Amino acid sequence: MNNRKKPLRRLNSEIDIHDGLFDIEEPKDEFKEPETWTIITALNRVLDVAEDSQLSDEYWEVCKNPLAFLRQELGLTNVQIVVLAIMIEAGEPISWKRLGNYLGCSRLSIMVYSEEIEELVTKRWAVRKGVHEIGGFFEGFALVHGVITALRHNKTYVPEKIDGLNEQQFVDKLESHIDKNMNDRNVEFKDDEEWMQQLAKANSHLPLCHEVLKFDDIHIQSLLLLIVVDYAQWEGSEGEGLTFQTINDLYPEEYECDCLRQELREGTHPLMRYGYIEHKCNDGQADTEQYMLTRKAKTELLSAYKPSHSKCGRRRVDNRFLKSHEAIKEKSLFFNTSEQEQIERLTSLLSKENLPSIQQRLEEQGMRKGFACLFYGGPGTGKTETVLQIARQTGRDLMQVDIAGLRDKWVGESEKNIKEVFARYRKLCQNSEVMPILFFNEADAIINKRTENVEHSVDKMDNAMQNIILQEIEDLDGILIATTNLTSNLDKAFERRFLYKVEFHKPDTDVKTKIWCSMLKDISTDDARQLASHFDFSGGQIENIARKRTVDYILSGKYASLDEIEGYCRAELLTGKERRSIGFTR
């Protein structure tokens, strides 16, 4: 750490310069120390002079009294106290980079204290948290729930007791924690993994924890404990078995976890080799998409535990085929006026508050109550993303269909596949508290015109599939949304089946300006309008430009200028020629 003497920006004192050194005189009255410290007043004093201090010798001298008080009250080190004060002031997760910037230090120099700072995680005052900032996604920290409340009441934060538990207490605590966090979008699973590891270490006397800690990989440790939670909630019921989709959603896309996924399906995962988990048996066959504790695990590791059966009164949704609405990231979308009105109306119709009553009224009048919608328009105009955002806003999960996967070379199999899709969707609707959306993305291949003069078996198969889909849409009680780039070849029978048809045009200049501003947050509105008027781009093309600029920033450390952005735009056009649009274009 650089300890050269430097004036502290927030220190309101007289400074004289002698031989290049700073002499700090007595602070003015506003920094006069109180007769009695509280935790908040002491933290406030530490924060007042922390900005640009570089944690210099002068800084530690000025703050020695409040730091001494806080060390005694909180049991933290000086550096941990400073970081705590900055995190409280920030009110949000803070990265290493931002922490260094606040203190006037480089990221590397502040990381000299990484062991001390990361000990806040070990002490369970903070959790590791990714932070989105200009230029990318950075490692950082966030305070755990309850820290600020305790300090505000002039009390030190005491993390929950997690040691000295018996088997029943251990699994009950594990189940309660995981069940609560599964429904909290602000909690990252990485934090839960670290918490589970700490819980196991604190109770290593238990057979389950002893076996968990034999594995060095935290992902293996957490997976076994997740399946224990599943056992606790669903033991003996049809719903028992942790699904592959749940595992896939929780664990990150990285080499180790990709191996974990493959090994689970193949039955070669370490937990399977040790005899602790197994594929669920459905109708005499192993289901490679669901995983349960073995009898060995239940008898040897949890002999004194009685399952809570907390979920057995509910119907378990088979979410292997669902994309959770909670996993969809919020994204701002901009439409031309005509599309905007239709999308807002459709979103309102599909809301959890409106749809049940609308369907009831339709049914009372003898009308079909299913909603089939078609989004059509050119590539990059936002059709797919709009479906995702409608799902997120209405709280509905998505069952997305792999169109290519429906076709099979064997006679009759493709028809079975498409029937299975709708059968599975009906079952999901029955077992879900909120009706999901059946999503056919890029559905051109299965809703185009049927072949009239059938000569080839492929044509027969396509026609058979289309007839099945037409009948299923006719009988639909749920929600189906299909997207397509081409409508000129749309079969008239399909056109009649879609109640709502929304055409997506390329954005006009005003909308493109908003998109440019949202994608490149540091450019001016005038520059955004210049780009919008010069280049007839879709939203998808504008996003490509924004991604290229971010990549170049990561490589070079500086953002591209407007001229360079225009260069990106010209490169985006395959012809290499600039296409200028005049006024409102479609």
C-alpha cells in the first residue's frame, strides 16, 4: 500500500506544506470527537475521511479513536471496519475496483488486504457478489441481511448459530434456508453454496457432514445437500427427485459444472459411485433427468432424521421442460407506437389478475378459452425477447419447444413427438399454480402452407404434423406464442387459429435513438439520433454494435469514439455500404 502523505479530501483542517510534507493541524469543531461514541457515529467518522485517503498513516492517526472503539464493539480489524463503512454508505454491492477508487487506490493495491476483506465473508457479515459496472461484470461484496439493522440499533451483528446441531436441526435449518432463497432473485446460488459449506464444517460431527466434507469440490458438496433437501420435502411421494432442470438452472456454465451435468445423466457422478444418489425409477425405468438419495444414504447418513414432508401436500411441477420466469433478466425494449400498444394490451390480458376472469367469461359464452398468438416480422426486431419479457412481467414460466428436435426419420415418430409436446404442456398447466406459456420460437417450418399434391414421405409427415398442431391449437386451454420471420407462406388455417397477430417492424428513428441510448449509455442523445438516422438497423443489429464496443473496451481500456462506432456500423452491413434512411421507414 502506498503510504505517501496526502491531504484527505473530507478532512476540513488547516494544512501547511514544509519540505514537501503535510502537517495536519487540529481538526475544526465539526470533527471534534464526541464524549461518547456509538457504532454509527464512529463509522461515520471513519467514512468522513476515508475518501481518497489511500489508507495512509495520517488517515489511521486521525481515526484511531473511533477505530479503537469499533474494534472492541464489533470484533473487526481496522481494514474490515473501513470496508464495512464504505459498503453501508454504498447501499449496494461494491466491487474491488470501486472500493479502490473510493479510497484513491488501485485495484491491486487494495487487494493487498484481500484476506482481511474476505474474512468478512467467513465471519458471515458479507457475501461475495457480482457487480455490473461500465466495462463488464466484476467480483465484489454485499452485506448480509441484518447487519445494518443491528448497527443502527447500536448492537454488533451476530450471525445465526449454525454449529452444535443434531441431524434433525441440521436438515431443518438447511431446508428452511434453501427454500427461502430459492424464491429470492436477489440471492445468488454461489452464496448458498458457501453457506452450506460453512454449515457442514460447523457440524462435521454429523455423519452426513462428515461425508460431505470428504469431497473437495464445493459443487459436489452442495449437490448432495440439495438432494437431501429434496428428500426432506418430498420423501415417499411422486414428487421426490431433484430434476436436472433445477440443477441446470442453479449451477454455472463452466467446465467443472458441465462435467457434473454429463456425469449425472450418464450415472458416473462421484455421488453415484459412492452410492449416495441414484436416478429415479419411473415405471421400472431409470429417469436420467431426476436424482434421489439412495437407501444407503438415508440409513447411514440420516438415520436419526425424520423428513418434514413440507411439499408433499402440493403437486410438484416437472420443470425439466420449463424456463423459469424468475431466470429471465429484465431488459428494456422499445417499439414503434403500433407494436407498443398491442404488446401492452396482450401483457395486460395475460396477467395473473386478468386472464382467469377472461377465460371464465369466454367459457360461459361457449367460446374457446385458449390464447394462441403469432409474432411475425424481420430478424432482430425483438420478437423472441418480447416473449421472454411478457413471461417475466406476467410471472409465467416458458415451455420452449425445440422445433428441429420434433422431426424424426422414422415413420410416425414426428407425429408422436408433437403430440407429446402438447400432452406435456397440458400436464404442466394442471400442476402449475400459474399457467405457463407454450413457446414455439422460429416456427416457420411447422406453420407454413401444407403441401397439396403429396408425393414424398417427408411431405406426408409435415402435413400430418401440421394437422395435429391445428387440432391442438383448436383445443388449447392455455397460452401459445409462436414467432416467425416469414408470413407470406403461412397456411390460412394457422392464420385463423391465432387470435392475436402482432407484426414487428424495424424501429423508426425515434425508437432507434432510444435503443442506441439504452445500449451505449455514455453517448449523447444527439449522437444517438445521428446513428439512428444514418443506419437503418434493427434492435438486434444495434445490440451487436454495443457488444463489439464493449469487447474493444475490455481489450484496449478505452471506449470507441462516435467515428469508430460508425465504423462498426458500416462493418455490420454485409455490403460494406452505408444505407441512409430518410424519415420513417418500415
